[in-house]
Amino acid sequence: MKKQQYTRRELLKGGGAMAGALAMPSFFVRDAWAAEFRNNPTKSGKVVFGFNVPQTGAYADEGADELRAYKLAIKHINGEGDGGMINTMKPLSLKGNGVNGQKVSFVTGDTQTKADAARASAKRMIEKDGVIMFSGGSSSGVAIAVQSLAQEMGVVFMCGLTHSNDTTGKDKRRYGFRHFFNTHMSGAALGPVLEQMGNDRRAYHLTADYTWGWSQEGSIKDVSEGLGWDTVSAVRTPLGAGDFSQYITPVLDSGADVLILNHYGKDMVNSLTQAVQFGLRDKQVNGRPFEIVVPLYSRLMAQGAGKNIKGIYGTTNWNWSLKDEGSQAFVKSFGQEYGFPPSQAAHTCYVQAVLYANACQEVGTFYPPEVIKQLEGFKFDGMGNGPTEYRADDHQCFKDVLVVRGNENPTSQFDLLEVVEVVPRKQVEYKASIFGGELGPYEV
């Protein structure tokens, strides 16, 4: 059973058991958990966030947009600019003057979309730059590696863009939180779309050869084979391959009538473009039109692939075309700052930075165990995708998921993905126990 916690606001209100707390000397109430902990801003005099993103490599475009969003989040947390989603988030503890009375600064690093480079960069941020929290990345392999480091070193990691089930499954950690959805949710959301294609399809998978690709392939197989589909082949491809022609050529004579591209970033741009150039999208196989599915989409990938994405289905965590108050506030702020709409990667990273800051403000301390407890089971709204919860059991975020399709008639270079279905949370939710793993202790 989760122990009762009182915020500073509740303690000041008093009443019941809280009145007893107020009867004690104030130093037993305010920062009663004031144990020694790494990079304590109260002692160092500075609040430093670390943003560890792919500035080079196959996911560099995502990393650039993530960094833009993080910088904007810091401005809004510190009370600069128009406030963005800090104006729409509910409940909210931030006051627009930093966190716990201190302004926030930040440092950056380059993950290179490599686990060892990401860990080295994160370790440097923690040991040399004094970060109290770090975030970022566009690879589940990177996220899992640095999330483990976060647990070892007692510094909270707000996972950036990571989609593998393992991040909040078998590799979950107490010191890591994910705002992004996962491959299981993508599969569940895409199920009705795949069913409409027919129940006797033959699928060919091209899969990025690391934890995310394996997870995405497995989730789509679970759904498609449950519909009666056959998996003709599942071929693993190296991250950053560039030329995928050697992998696409065998598809032509395989008897498959659906190609599933479990690729992301520039890899997806290249593999999809080459698949279309090979004529796959226009083929008739087994008496029906050949289909291509991209389970995980982003607006940046759509821009890179251009007209090749027309009519092709996938899922996304968020899209700038959403009309809710929070999404539109973010789109406005980001557009004014950078001159174009944000990607789902930008949205995810902005939200992660704000949520962490808000949790620290709510509990009145940066002490990681208390901040973690505040985030566990936290329910909020006004940040895009409707009501949202950070499930306590596995630190997975649950909200609505978007099914999108390449726009047949885009009105601009950014209007490339059409939201065709907002899949409610209840349709993609699952029991935390199905992927295993242990969160680990609060104290490290």
C-alpha cells in the first residue's frame, strides 16, 4: 500500500493528521526527507537539467527537434516566453519562476544513437555538470542503457523518444519514466486497420536490429497473426544502413502482399523511398493491392519521405494538428520560436521536462525518492492527447494513441500525416505484469 504523502500545500492547510504534523517543529516538516543526495541543488546553488540527444547518426533529425523543445521548456519553466503548455496543464504547481525558487539551466550531449556513447555522455553530465535530471534520446537501446545508469547513480531519467516494450517492461527502472507510447500500443491501435486489409494476408518484415525493432516486429506479429496473417519472413537490418535495396529485392518474389517497415528516422525514410522506387506500392500480389505499413511514424520522417508516404498507415504519439488547448498552445509557442510546427519527438521531450519540474515544485524538494513518488500514478491533462496517467506499477504513460495515414492531398510541407483515428486509452492498455521486470528501490 502506498504510504500517505502530504504536499507543502496540504501541510499549510492543516486538518486531521496534517494538524499533528504542523504541531512539530517546522524543520521536521519542511524538507523532512533532506538526506544527502547527488547533485542537490540546495547545496550546489544551481538546478541543471541534462539533455542527451542524437546530434549525429540516423536519428539526428529527431534529436535536433528534441533539443529545440527542451530549450523552449526551460524558457517556460523559468517564466520566459508565453508559457506554452504551462498555461494549460492541470494540475499545475509551477509558478513561472523556475523550480523551488531557483532558475533552471541545462547542458547537452550527443548520444550518437549508440548506447555506449549515450552512457558516457550521461555519466559526464551527472559527474561533471551536476545535473539533477537528464532526458533525451531517440533510440530504445540508448534509453535502456542510460536508464540503468540513472538507477545506479540515483539521478532521475525522463525517457525521451523510446518505443520498445522493454523500456517500461523487462528493463524498467524506478528512476526512469516514459511519456512515449510503446510497440504493444502501436500494435493494438493498428489492429483494426490491418483487419480491414483482409484476414489472409502474407507479411514481410524489415526490422531494425536492436531492441526497438525486435519489440515492434513482435507486437505487429502478435496482432497480424492473430488475424490469420502469415509471416513470410522477418529480416533484420543494421541501424543506419542507408541503402536498403539488398533487403527490398527479395520481397518482390517472396509471395508477400504486405511489407512492414520496422524502421525509424532516416532508416525509415530510405527504406520506404526505395520500396516505392522498386514499385512495391503499385504491385498487385495474390489478387490484391500490395500494402506497406510503417508502425511508428513521425512528421519529420514524413517530410523526409515526401510523396512516398501517401496512403501509408502507421501510428504516432502526438501530432501538431490536434485541436486540444494544450497541443495548440505548444504549437503556437514552438512555431513562434522556430518558424515551423513541432514533431512528436519535440512534444514528448517538452512534456518530460515540464513534468519533472512540476513534480519537484509540488513536493518542495529535488530529493529523488520524493519526486519519483509524486510522478508515480500522476494524472494530468492539458498536455496533448487528453487525460494522461503515469502508471505507478511500471512508469509507463497511458493516453490516447493516434493512427495516421500519409496525406494524399497535403496543403503544406508539414501537412503530411492525416490523423484518421484517435484510439482511446482503454483500447491499448494492458496489465503491467505481462512484460516482467522490476522497478527496483527508491533509495540507491
